[in-house]
Amino acid sequence: MHEVGIASSIIESIEAEARRRPDAQFTAVGVRIGELSNVDRDALAFAFEALTLKTPLEHLRLEIEWCPRRQKCLACGEEFVVKDWELTCPKCGEARSTCIGGTELDIAYLELEEPCEKS
Amino acid sequence: MREVVEKKVLSENDRLAAELRQRYREQNILCVNFISSPGSGKTALLEKTLGSFAPGTPVAVLTGDLQTDNDARRLMRYGFPVRQIVTGGTCHLDARMVERHLNELGFRGPGLLLVENVGNLVCPSSYDLGEAAKIVLLSVTEGEDKPLKYPGIFHRASLMILTKTDLLPHVEFDPKLALENARKIHPEIDYLALSSKTGEGFDQWLAWLAALQQKTRQEAPATIS
């Protein structure tokens, strides 16, 4: 279980961003977690909540986008989602394909409110 | 307002791993990262591997565990530089730990750096250590479906080694099924089967390692004299 470490890395990124923009109010962070990333969604959400409790980031929402494994067929170029470990192209039956999704462990976006510039 | 960030969660580890990879390339070091469940035979494989090298062969070992330096003591008997990384509870090695211990070890290439990760099939697969290859071990006393249960590591590993083959007559383990499962996740994964106890399959393993070393050497920049 390394979700606490993953959550810490996400929080460190946000803290770095918060130092850069001290006036901004951060409301949410969006992360992408791939099926092959070995990160458990529930454990990550739990770790994130526990680590931000009673900190300035306590009310920050963690928005997780779950990414299934996706392959691209080496013959016809079809892109498909893998179900039941079936890597054969559903369109042309080609066995060879390359992995194009499912390993994500990314911070995609931050949602924040910044006070309006004073004129 | 929403602001696009688009960065890897582990970007700091990735940055350090890229530095290590650059160092390995410059110093002509082949680094391989051994990953398996606890008790699959990583240390035994390393012992037998070190035992097969002639004295003075440029090889070093970093071995990770939550606690104790037992593995380092086992491995030191072969006369090569070994350093234990005690993670103190962390379930994987990261690039910073490897960098620090490599500096303390004072190992410089050209040569071979064997990194034994913490026994765990989950977390170590997320942390790039700058290695040329991840090697996943599966012993015949485990289940053939482990590749399906832990797809992340089998997807990232270049080689799967089936260990403890001397026990095959005593257990209900189907190597063919285990390999089929691994190739469902990663069709191109290399495969070897061996016993660190009897030495069966070791020639193929050492040949695999030598071939990777040869390939790495060809990709390394010309030495500046």
C-alpha cells in the first residue's frame, strides 16, 4: 500500500502551487489513475482525506478519473479498451497491439478561485 | 476556474530517475531492478548470480528491506560491494534512496548494478529507479494467476523469472499457465525458469543478462579518453 506516498506527492504539488499563488483558494484537484498504475482509488481517497485533515487543504476535493487499459492495433490502428485481458483487436482480429492507456498516474488539473484584481 | 496542470504525480521521482539513468549511461552501468513478492527468491537468485562471477568482476548490489541488514550480510559473502537500504517501513525503493546509497557505495562504472527491491508486487512497480530493466520473479509455490492479480508489474517488467523449479515435482504449479497469464498482460515479456538451489536454468539467465549488458554498451556514448 503506497497510496499514502502517492497522496503526499499530490499534496506536495498543490502546496508548491499554493506558495506560488498565495491569494488563490484551491477547491479541487483532478487526478488520473490508470488500471495498471497499481493505485487503489479508495485507499488514495482515504489517504488524501487523512493527510489534509486540519490543514489549509482540508476542504480540497480530490477528483479521480479512472483510466482503463487501452490498446492501439498495430495493423488497422483501432483504439480499444481491454476487457478480460483480451488484447486482440476487436475490429480486424490482429493479435499485436500497443498499450496507449492505463498506466496514468497524473495530476490533470486544479480548480481555484482567485480574488479579482483591484482596479 | 480550472487550471490544467498535466504533470506526473511522481514527477520528482521521475526527475531523479532520469538523472540516475543519465549517470548509468555515462558510466556504462547496467542497472536491473528485481521485484517480487516476499520470499520468491530474489536474494537466493542474487547469491547464486554473484557466486558465478569471477573475483574482481565490476558488480555492485543494493538491497532493500523494511528492516534488518540480513540480506546484505548474505550477499556480502561473495566479495562484491553490497549496501543494504533499510526503508524503515516504506514498501518500495525510490530513486532518491538509490541515489543516496549508490553515492555512499562509491560504485562507478563500467559494470553491473543489481538492485533488489523490497518484497512487494505492487508499490515498487510505480517507482522508476533509472534501471534498464525491471525483472519480476514468480516462484512455483505461488499461484499461476499472479500476473493477472498484479498486472502493473508484469506489464512493466522486461523479464519474468520462474524460480524454485526444483520444487515443481512437489507442487501443483503449471509453468505454461503462469507464462500464458503473464503474456495476456504483456505479450512481449521474456521468460526464464530456474532453480537457485540446483543451478538449473542459470546458464540461460546469465546469457540474458550478458546480452542486455552488450546491448547497453552499444547504446552508451563513446568513452572520452
